[in-house]
Amino acid sequence: MEAKDIYQKLKDRFQDAILELNDEVLQPYIKVTADQVDEIAEMLRDDDAFQFDYLMSLSGLDLGENLGVVYHLYSMKLNHKIVLKTEVPKEKPDVKTVCHIWRTADWHEREAYDLLGINFLNHPDLRRILLPEDWEGHPLRKDYQPPKSWHGIPVTLEKEEDEDGAK
Amino acid sequence: MAQNNNFPETRYELINPDPLKTDEYILNMGPQHPSTHGVLRVLLKTDGEIVEAATPYIGYLHRTFEKHAERMTWPQIVPYVDRMDYLASMNNDLGYALAVEKLAGIEVNERASYLRVIVAELNRIASHLVFLGTYGLDIGAFTPFLYAFRERERIIDLFEEISGSRLLYNYIWIGGVAWDAPEGWLQKVADFCDYFEPKIKEYNDLLSFNKIFIDRTANVGVIPADLAINYGLSGPSLRGSGVKFDLRKNDPYCIYDRFDFDVIVGEGAKGTVGDSWDRYFVRVQEMRESVKIVRQALKDIPDGDPKEKVPRNVRVPAGEIYFRSETPRGELGYYIVSNGGKNPVRVKVRAPAFSNLSILPAIAPGLMVADLVAALGSLDIVLGEIDR
Amino acid sequence: MREYFKNIYEAVATILVGMWVTLRHLFVPAVTVQYPHEREELPPRSRMQLYVNIDDCIGCRQCERACPVDCIEIDLIKAGKDEDLGLTSNGKKKPFHVIRFDIDMAKCCFCNLCTFPCPTECIYMTPNFEYATEDRTNLNYHFANYTPEQIEELVKREEERKAALAKAKEAKKPDQNA
Amino acid sequence: MEPLLKFALDLIPGLSQLPHWLFVTLVALVAAAVLFGFASVFSLFAIWLERKVSAHMQDRLGPMEIGGWHGWAQTIADALKLLMKEDIIPKEADRPLFKMAPAIVFAAALASFAVIPWSRSFIPSDMNVGLLYILSVSSLGVIAILMGGWASNNKWSLYGAMRSVSQIISYEIPISLSLITVVLISGTLSMQGIVHGQEGNLLSWNIFRYFPFMFVAFVIYFIASLAEVNRTPFDLPEAESELVAGFHTEYSGMRFAFFFLAEYTNMFIVSAISTVAFLGGWLPPFEFLSFIPGPFWLFGKALFLVFVQMWLRWTLPRLRVDQLMYTSWKVLTPFSFALILIVSFWRVLTL
């Protein structure tokens, strides 16, 4: 199924929740609103025409003003792909979880939460996954400043800081 | 035994309303444990020998690859990519190089592509050999480990000759490969194939068809196909569940569509489809398929200079791409966003072992401690890749 | 019942097959290389230790830029106008005094990215891998061959030159305004 | 004690001058020291052998440096290193138990030597219930293992200890039952008596009598004895890939060495017992070879069985707990019951 058809079919059902389709780029994507991601995902998985049973990847992005979540979907049965994108403001980064639709999203969402601070609503177990539980901040944000030390362990070496400053 | 009250409650917990139930035993398997294959910590809740819940904790090997990548130039990322799945560096490099090439529209020389396939498949064999050996160790057989490493050593010698390094090759570059094969190297690869194929029978005699080994792994940690897909399993772990899906066939990249090989799936020959033995045996047979591919590539490899199209300065136009390739562990995806600058904006790695490991809490309840080791081992995780 | 005996038979048979494999290997020559006594020759591409032929270095800093882990540190001072530093072996002119060329092998990630851009091929990997030391500062190799006195003199000269340049600029400025 | 005293008098006739009590004590102490020395030296040798056997089975060389010829002094160096290591006792451990466990393990292993006949005249104590004594003493070690595992206050150790207890208790049964067939044939529990019952040539050894039933009994005993000494495929108590190091996870230095020594001493003991019970003990395989002294034959046969134990260890994976129990209760035990039945019928019919 082509991206255009997928977009059309989604648009028919969700109307305003489907923002735009971009098929000029290498891999066409559909932009959707964050508060209905789970319903859209459910339709993408369950509809006979889509059957996107495989979530290849779920990535968080820092887009400057906003935070983005990108879903790369694939259908094992029909062998087609689609990219789903959504954006949320940094002040209130709430996205509906899809981890009950594709269980693999569980850890991917935890990772996005850990590194970018995207808050996945209804996620059953949203904890940090890669960083220590008591780490502060979300390192993959562009404006992230690493702490000087963590539990007495120096994190940023002073020498490096000087060099960065010089640069 | 004092109970650890800080045990985080997870939804994986089995609620067992048995009134005669004894206290459960909280067990920290790892981060230092012989069979967690690195620094993985699994928090076990056990009832005697039986595991009630297993919660993996990862991140002990987190090296902030994705943050590093934002400050590196495109070619500089390759050595970092090497270090993710350190058992299959060539495959990691290949995925990254192909992703950037596709995004930047860089052509690759024919000979370079063939060399890439040869080294990637050899690396697949090497990685599966490590799996075979360490899986034997998990089950308690020590000798297959050294037999496997004996063969792997030869592959690594070949790699050392072509790339100069034994583990972290930095051989596959954006636009080609770092060096042409030295004289006589291709012949050595052919000799290795002839030497290696009969050895697979030895592994089978010693380990695969050993009754004790079968008893330990068959019907253990069964993953049904639909669960496997839902959890995003990929590679041999997915094929072990009987799903005939291999990116080299189903979504061909590089020049894999030119080769003739079979996609091995688990058949439940010794137990249920999708048990640990199936996942194990898929890998053993895959080594044979890899040898097949290497042989074909050796036959068809054209002459030429594999370095001719390597750009001095890699320029990547603004855009984004999700590119996936099949590593020994499964689907390795790179989601790369570029704004046309000399550094990427974002490199997200979809590590196959990351998704593969996430199924552990779902299959662990009801296994014995020894089975958990068998099931965990059969997922073939590499912590360097999971934590990145 | 049949299953039971079949199981026992299989167990015994496969164990014997396995024992036959290991017994055969008892008489196969070992593959071990007794390292300090026997040494295998490493292939010429082996990446074990970085070496800089400082006589050929033109101070272009390409290697420093290529390094992903910043383990190369180079300080340069421009050669004087009528100073001739000689040519490299492939006939390039050397425009700089390379007063510092440090490679910290403790940081090095052995990726070999620094050796490719070098225009004079003066930085390269050697197959020597036996350079373990007891102190990691010993892993910081200094390749520049200037004595501290020479460096001091050069630095002084450079400062003077810069000061002169700044003066000249200052002197020029009002000129432009006018 | 009698045969030993006689042996001592034969060796040094002057000893009869001493007062009897002193003489007895002296002989007992010397014998104990000799056996202790033998056990330690044998263990060191067996550890070296195991390393070499495993290495060559795996296409390696094993230790090659220390001592010159094929690294023969490697285990001595290791033992010295272990001796000099700091003795670490975990803070939360039960100290007295923790300290006692290795000593008891080793003592239990050593105690079995008391009834092993080395030759026609040399046996420390030819008691008439020798076999029973062996069975009871060899299961003493499990108490120490449980002690060690419990006292370490480590969860993995406790797992190992519990596994060990259940395993050894289960495997006591096939061991005893298969030895009963031997008793049925020899009509005595005395170790020396069992050996004497097998005199003749190769074919009069117990293993070849009532063929193939006694051979099966021997195999059952051998398999069960593997479990008794925690060797692969029954090394669950110390299963490295599951339980880190099982019951001796927390032990280090000399205390760990004691566990290690005890393991290898036990290997020799069970091999010596099967030699005595099935392979004719110190008897030579053929009459004309009887000029070679008995200890050589006993040691040689036992060493061969030790080699087979090593061979199995480097070939096989490890069983799971339930499979271990299955093997004992559903395979070995019924088979040995059947054997007892068959052997007794045969015996009655041929009386």
C-alpha cells in the first residue's frame, strides 16, 4: 500500500488528527497529533488493509522548539512500510503510549523518556532504562548541560571544559 | 532471608493466590554473573528453583553513542558504530555505511560491495560461533566453546589481514571499504570455507544432538510467532519461532539479492516451535548458509579499485532515513537525521538485541533458574549493543 | 514405556558420540601459540601503535581533525620569512615548526582514521603491540624533536611577531578611518 | 587396625619394643599423615591432569610454563598462591560454621581411606562392615557443604547447598543398591573380602560376572558416583553458569583450596571403591602379572576411572535439577532394583 492511500484512509477516519503527508522525501511520512497516536496505531495494526504488525523503531527527536516521536512501521504480511511522526511542545511532552499495541514499544518508549524526557501517557512502567534511576535531566536534548559530578564521581573533566570553551 | 523492600513492582509480576505459598526469594542475577553475557542485571523473583518474575535492568554499558554521534563527523562515527555490537562490527559498519550512502546518494563500487558481503558474512559466522560456544557454556559444556573459538580465530586472522584489526575493524567506510583485499586473501577465505564446513558436524555431534543438551533446551523458553513479532524480535530469534523473515531476502540491501541461500526457520524438531533449541539450531544452520553466500561472492567478485568512490569529504544533504540491515542478532536499524551539516542531528540505533531482550520478562515466569540461563542465552544478546 | 527406553538409548548413544569426538581431539595437535616463546608475524596492516615520522610532518593538522577521540595534540609555530625548514621526503615544503606532536595511546581507539588524510604519509600504524607500561602517562608519546629551550625561543619570537603585527594593525586603523 | 599394625611390624620389627598404646597411636598417626599426604599429592596431580586432559581435548596445551616439563609444577604454585592469599570471611557470615565447613569436607573425604585395601596386607582398617562405613562416611561431606552454603549468607551459595543436599541424598540410593549386588555376589561387606572374592583372572572380576548385569551395575554405580562427587554432568551445586560458584562462592584462599582438594580426593575415593567392588581392587588382571605390587593396580585402575570422569566432564553439558532427579529416581533406582532381583535369582539358581 502506498503512503498516499494510507494517508487517505487514515484521514477518512481520524480527520483532524492526521496533519499532513510528505511523500517528497526518501521515506514518506504521515504527521499526526500526539493525543490520538494510540488509536491511529491500533487502526494501523488491526485494519486488514494495513496490518502493520511490526514496529521497527520508535525514536525520540529534539526538534528545537518541540520534541518529536517517530514510529517506523512495517507489515510482515503485506511487506509495506510507513513512517508516523508526531510532535509535542517541550513544556508539555505528553504522547499517548503504543506499548499495548506493539509490546516492543515498551522499552523504546522508556528509552525516549530516559534520553529526551518524552512523557508517554498510560505507559505501565515508565522508568529510566539506560541511565541511573536518579540521573537528572535528559541528555539527548540539545540544551542539556551535564552535571559536574554524580555521587562524587566527576562527570565532566575540567580540561575538556576548557577546550570546549576555547572552541 | 531478609526481603528487599525496594523491589520495584512491575506488571510482570505473577499474582499467585496460593495460600500455601512460601516467601519468594529475590535474587539479583548480575551485573556480575557468568551467564549474563556482559553486564546485565536480571532481578529474579523465585519460588525455590522456579522463576516467578524476571526484570532485566540494562544500562551498565551505556556509552552515550547517540550523544557522541551528534558531535562527530560522518566518517568519525564509524569507529563508534564498531563498538556497539563488538561481536559483529562488520555488520554494524555495513548498516551505517549503507544508511549514509542512501541518504547522501553515494554510489558504491562493485568490488567494494562484494568485499563488504564477504566480510559481513564471515563476521556473521564468527558471531554465531561465539554464540554457539557461549551457549554451550551456559548449558555447562565447556569444550564446544574452545572448538568454536578455534574456528573464530581463523576468521579473525583473516580480518586482521584485510583490515588490520582483530575486533573493531573500521573497515567498511562510507562509499566503499578502507582497503582492497591483500594478495591471496580471497584464496584464504575460500580455504577457510572448505575447512569450516565439516566442523559444523563436529559441533552437532558434540552439542546440538546431545541428549542432555536437547533436554535442557527443547521446550524451554518457547516464543510463539505472534508474540515474537509483537515484541519486535528479529534475526535468528524471530526465525527460531518459525517466521520466515530475513532482511537479506525480504528487504534486500547491498547486493544480497544476487545470492542464492535459504532462510532457516525453526521447525520444532526436538520440541515446540520457538523453543531455545530451535533458536540455537537456526544459528548453527545459518553458518552454513553464510558459507554458501561467501562462496558465491568469491566466485563473482569483479576486479576494480574498491576505494575509487570513497569521498574525501562526506556531504550529506538534509533529510532523514531509517535503514535496516540484518546483523547476526537481527534487524539493526539506523534512524539518521541530517540537516546538511558535517555532523548528524540525530542517530538513533534500533539495536536488535535491545528488542530481543525485552521479551525476557514475558517468557521467564515458570522457568527454572537453569532454564532462564538457557532462554537468555538463546536470545544471543550483546550488551554493548543494548546499552550503546 | 517405549519412549522411556528410547530416551535412555538416545542419552547413552549421543553421550558416546560426544565422547568419541573429545577422545579423538585428545590426539590432535594443539593450536596454541606459546606467545612469548613463539611469535606469529602480524600482517603489515596491523593497527597496534601509532608512529609519527616527525621529519616529514608539515603541520597540516589533518590527523588531529580526523581523530574521533582527540588523542592527537599538535602545536605549531609559523616559520620565519627567510627560514627554510627543508623539504619532506615527498618534496613538500615545511611551513611550520611542529613544537608539539603528542599522541596519547591511552586514548587512541585504533581506528586508523588519522593516517589516511596525511599528505606526506608521516603518521602510520605499526604492528608493535608490546608497549604496556606501569604508568599511563608513559603512553603519551611525544614526537616533536625540539628542546625546551628551542621551544621557548620560538614561542618568544612568535609573541614578538604577533605583537608587531598587532602594532602594525593598530597603526593601520586610524589610517583607514582617515 | 590389626592388619595395619601387622604391616607396621613387618616393616620395622623394632616397634614391638614400644608400649602397646604408644605403638598403636604412633602407627595411627603415621598412617593418617601418609594418607593425608597421599590425598594432597594426588589432588595436586589430579588437578594438573585434569587441566592437561581438558586442554588436549580442546586442542589447547594447558599449563606449560611452571616447572619446565609440561608445567608439572603449576598446581603446586597455585596451592602456594592460595595458601598465601588473604582469608576473606564475609561480614554477615556465620563465622564458626563458615570456618568449619572446609575442614569437615576434607575430613570426610579422607575418612573413606580407612577401609580401602591397597594390597593383600596393607589396609588401614579391615572392618567387617567396610562398605557400610564407606557409604555413611561419603555422605558426611554433604553436611559440610550445607554448612558452607548456609554460613556464607549468600543466596547463590544457599541454592548450591540445597541442590547438593537433594542431589547427594537421592544418589545415595542407586549407589547403595548397585553395591548391594556386589555384596550379594561376595557375601561379605568387608572390602578386603570383596577383593578376595574376585581372585583369578580378568573374567572373575565382579564387573564381568553374570554378564551383562554386573556391568550395568557398574555403570549405574559410576554414574551415581559422579553425582556423589558433584562432577559434570551432575555439577549442579557449583554450576558456574547458573550459580556463579555454588556453595563455595564466598570461599577464597586456603578454605577454597580445601573444597578443591576434597573434590579431587573424593573423585579418587569413588573410583577406588568401584575398583574394589567391580574391578578386582589390587588384583592384577592376569595371574602372571602378580609380581607387580597391589597398590600399583589399585591406583592404576582408579586413575583410569578418574580419567573417565574427566573425559565426561569435558564432553557433556549439565543436567537440570528435575532431570537430575529423574535420572536418579526413574532410571537408576528402578534399574538397580531390577539388577538386585536378577542377580539374587541367578545366585540362587547357581548355588
